[in-house]
Amino acid sequence: MAEELMVQELMAQELGTAAVRAMLVLVCTRMIENTDRLTSADQAVGDGDHGIGMRRGFTAARDKLAETEPATAADAFKAVGTAVMSQTGGASGAVFGTLYRSGATACSGTALDAAAFLAFLDQGLAAVQKRGGAMPGAKTMIDALAPAAEAARAAQADGLAAMMQAASAAAQDGVEASRAMIATTGKARALGERSLGHPDPGAISMQIQLAAMREFISTQG
């Protein structure tokens, strides 16, 4: 019995290539399901096309995962990033595509473990900031991603499942915090103080993705 519990715990703390692929399919599905929510959020601070763009990009990513069998976890992340970048359009496609493509380099083997997940967040964050020039507090997806990376780092000793839980919760806090921010980049910048009181659509998208990862790993083991 003790040996069986140990095996289950290890399964929950490391995801093989097939599991990573399944996890990313769930991420895509949850993004598609939230099209209307993202559209409504973007109508408050932008031109209302964020939900449609995300649906287009993550539908393409889900289709790509369905038609291919990634050899490694890195291949699965890269497939998502490439599809999102090429099919979403606009700044959102660029930053979320960059997140997954840059983060893919963190997964050097066939599995996703605690160290690889943290590297995915850290490297993805650095690449997105370099590409878009936004910093925390500018009312962008970074306001969910940056606290998620910090929370994952703090929970690393507890393993992958705890890190995903912490990252998801921190991203949700970031979404709520973005309500009090004035947009200083992107289309919402033109609204100035009128963007106050509304959460950032990109931050919501980031939280949905991390919540889907947390949801998936909670079913493992």
C-alpha cells in the first residue's frame, strides 16, 4: 500500500509527454469555452476581439495536438505556441505564442516536472517582456503571469501539483489586481483612467490557462 501511494504521488509530480499533450488539449478547450467571457472583458477596455482571436488560435493549437504525436513535452508546448502565434493574430497571438514557444525550451526531456514548470513560467515571462516591452503594473497578461511565476517558485519544494495550484491562485489575484491599474500599453492605453475597474483580458486568459493546468494535474495520480 505504501509503495502504491508513493507511485501515485510521483505520477502527480511529473507529467510525461502524453500527459503534457492531454493537459495542453484541456488548456485549449478551456480557452475556447471562455470566448464570450474574454470578448466581454475586451469590450470594456479594447475593441472586443480578444475572445475571438484566442478562440481561433487555441482551436488551431488543439487541432495541431490532435493530428500530431509530440515526441517530447517541449514539442507539445512548441506546437501550441506556433499555432497560437500564427492563427490568433494581433498582439495577443504574438505574446501567448511567445510564451509557449520560449517556455518550450524549459522542457528538455520527455517529462514536465517542478523545475521544468518553473522554467516554463520564468523563460516565458522574460520572452514576453522582451517582445512587448510591458512590465508588471501596465495592465497586461504579465500582471497574471509574473505573480504566477513567483508563487510557483515559492511552492517548488512541494512539487508540481502544489506549484500549479499556487500559480493559478496567484494569477487570479493578478486578474483582480489589474482592475485597479491604468493601461499603459496596447489598445487599452487610449482609454487612460477609463480602463480602471475592469480586469485585463490578457490577464484573464493567462489565468484560464493556468487554472486548466491545475485542473488537469488534480486528476492525476
